[in-house]
Amino acid sequence: MGMIHGIAFRNRSSGLAVGADDTLLRTANGGLTWEAASAPVNSRLNAVQYSSRLRAFASGDDGVVLRTQNGGLNWTRISKRRSRTRGGLDASARFVWLGGRGRAGR
């Protein structure tokens, strides 16, 4: 597990954290304990954001964008090709906004 670069809480109990060395963590007790999830990539992850109760997105180096649809238990890579590092991330029920190194995408 590497250094944490991004954290998001859906409510007082449920949260996600991402970081170096493809770190993906989830908590169901407000951060008292954290459980590791398996990452489908080998990249530094920089940001994470919930878009609904169970759906969240994470972004990272080499254009990596991941999605979970079950609160962080399982993650799927949804970006198709390598591109610039993704640092900023925001998500709504319909859109995900990504930013990093001079570009932003939706």
C-alpha cells in the first residue's frame, strides 16, 4: 500500500481512498478500519469521487479512469488508451469530469 493521494466520503460511514502503487481502499465505519480492493491497473491513483450511493470513479497516472458500481468492492478500468496523467476528478449522476496537465475532459 502506498501514500494516499485522494479520499472521498459518501456519508459519515462509507468512504474510499486511492493512492500510490495502485492503492484502493474502502471503509464502512468512518475510517476506523480500511479494506483493500484489487486494482485492475498498476498505476498511481490520484483522485476518487462518488457519483451515487454505490457508483464512484477514480483517476490516475497514464490516463487511468476506474469505476466501481458496488461501493468500492470491485473496480473496472473504463479508459481505453494511455494519455496524460489525470489529477482532478468530479462526478455527478450523468457525467464525470477529469482534469490534468493542461487538459480537461468530460
